[in-house]
Amino acid sequence: MKTLIVDRDGESRDGLRRAFQSAGEQVRSFESVSEAHRHLSDFQPDVAVVSVGPGREEELAFLSEASRRSDGAVYAVVDEDRLEDGVDAMERGATDWLWRPVSAARVRLLLSRLAEQREREQLSDEMRRRLARAEMAACLVGNSERWKETLAAIEREAAWGGSALITGEPGTEKQDAARTLHLLSSRGAEPMFVVSGSSPRPAADGARVTVFVPAIELWPRETQEALVAEIEQAGPRRWILATDLEPGEGTASGKLHPQLLESLREHTVHLPPLRERGADVGLLARQFLSEKDASLFFDAEAIDALSAHDWPGNSAELQEAVARAAALTDRPGIGSTVVMSVLPRPRAARRPRRKKPPVVRIPVGASLADVERRLIQKTLEFARGSKPKTAELLKLSLKTIYNKIKEYGLEH
């Protein structure tokens, strides 16, 4: 484990350093808070030891910050006749306090107990992640390749542990995806607040929590700009943002701050629409029906009819259609006749039509790189993720398309 020590007194600081080094710790010790500040982020200590006492408000502030920014333990060192300093440190976020002078034997005991606690926490985290994966399998149902790629992206962002952006059409399971991402992460034991409107809950200010915003495009531009600063500073709050808008259109319309998207460009999860998920339609329909009435089932023709629909409302629309079909049926097996009656515009009954290419709107002042990125992104979406089709439409080589997708982080 790594230990960071802050103590103005040279003799006391040297004693602390020797005590922790004798226990096999990797130690960095500092006289001033300003020096310690510069090493807090890059060193990422498992243990922070801060000497506090009268006139050491800077040290108390640093102790408080270290407790917010670190997953490790934070200990205050206090004089034996200054119990109130230890109590004050605990109120500021310290794990515990140690009486000065601190002996090597006391440090070894402390680290032994800390190691045992970490082991218990790891076992607890492992069990929590197993439960989270079981929940993911239950609420994010699907076996299609597109959906497997999506679930893998959620797991990657959970391992990252920082702020993330979830995109997808209305009706895709963005809130379920956000909850799963949160539970699978190292911060999954912490609370996750779901906020709406144009600002976060005051109760979440400064707290080490995860905040989920279901529709970030509804927040004012100045609020989004302030959020960019907090995300880039990696503050105590972790943000999971979601939007129904396609990012390029969102920035072109002014509803999404471009710097916000840029900050989360490498940490974006896209939820594909239901029409691109193939047999997942049948899987979801059967699950929704079982939840309504386990005695009912869809026959093969009904599943075919459901799979033929465009599902512009995605999973939310499918769930509503299944509920209507369950209410209408007078027998356990639901056939295609009932299904067709609950679909307002079944795709099989409509004349096929050619999908119009989307329009790419480029604001004045956009860089050439941004123009190229948006054009490739929109073409990739129009081609439903097909890189050969994207290359054909843009009159570029397939190798160039792969290189550009990697350069701009446009994996679809």
C-alpha cells in the first residue's frame, strides 16, 4: 500500500515515515499542504496521514479533501492532550486518529486491521457485482450481436468508474443501462440520484455520489458548461448523463454543449434502437408478456408480426403493445391477429420505402476535423454500423474508414 504523510514538524514527520516504511509501505512525506496537494492525484495513496492541531486549518482542509477524493483511509495525528482535535478531524472525514508519537507497532496493527477490512470490502464488492450482473441479465435482455456489444461497453465504462454519457433514441433502456453501469462500478455501493429539470439536487452537492441525468439536453447551456468543469476536474460526484438526441444534431441545435460531448467522447455508450436488434424483439416480447401474465404466450406467427414492426418507440412501445395484446386475448396463446390489432402501423402491411439519408448541419466556425467527424458519424449511423457501406457512401477506402472511426472514437 501507498502512504502519504503531511506534517510540519520535521522530527514528527521523520518518525511517521520510518514507522510506515518499517511496515513495508511505499511512503511520500511532505512538510506543506501545497506540496502534498501536487502529489495527491498522481500518487493516489491508499493511506493518508495528516498531522492536525491548533493553527493547522490548512491540514484539516487537506484531510477533508483527501477523504472525498480517495477510496483509501485517512488518519489524523493529534497530541495526546488534544482529544478535541481528533474529534474535529473525524467530523472532517478522517477514518480515525492516532496519538503522537506514533509507534511502529501501532502502525503495523493499524495496517493489519486495514488489510482485513479491505479483504472484507473486496468480498462484498465481488458479491455486489455478481448481483449487478444478474440484474443486468434480467433488465437488459438481448442476445443479438449489437446488444452484446452494448453490454460490453457498459462493463467497460463501469470498470473506468468515471463520468459517462449514454445515447439512444427515446424508449431505449437508458435508465436501466445507467443503473447497471453504476452497480457494476467500484462506486456501486454508493447512492445514485436520478435528477430531472435543469439542476442537480442540492443534497448531492459536494457528496461522493453518482448523479444520473436522464435528459441532459434539457439543461441550460450555462449549466452544462459548469458541468463540463466539474467532470474535467474529477470531483467527488460521478455523472452519468443521457440524451435522446443524436450528439451531432444536439450540438448543431445548441441543445448539447459541444465541450460536454468532447469531455465524454471516449466514455459514451450508445443503445441501439430495437429495430436493429433482430431476434431481441421476440425475447423482450416474451419477457414483458410473462411479467403481465405467466400463463400467456405468443405463437410463432405473432412473434413474426412483432419482429416485422419498426418500433419507433423502441422497448417502451413494445412493452405497451404487449400489455394491450394481453388485455385483448381470450386464450393463452396469442396469435398474429391480436398482435396486428395492437400495432398502429405494422411494417409488413406498409409499402417498403427507401430510407432518406440524414442531413448533416454544420454550424459556421466548425473546424474541418469536426465537419469530417460529424459526416462520418452520420453516415455510419445511416449505414446501421456497416463500415463497408459507410466507405462506399463516402467514396473512401475501408482502411481509411476504420482509421477515421478509431481517430474520432466513433465505434458504432
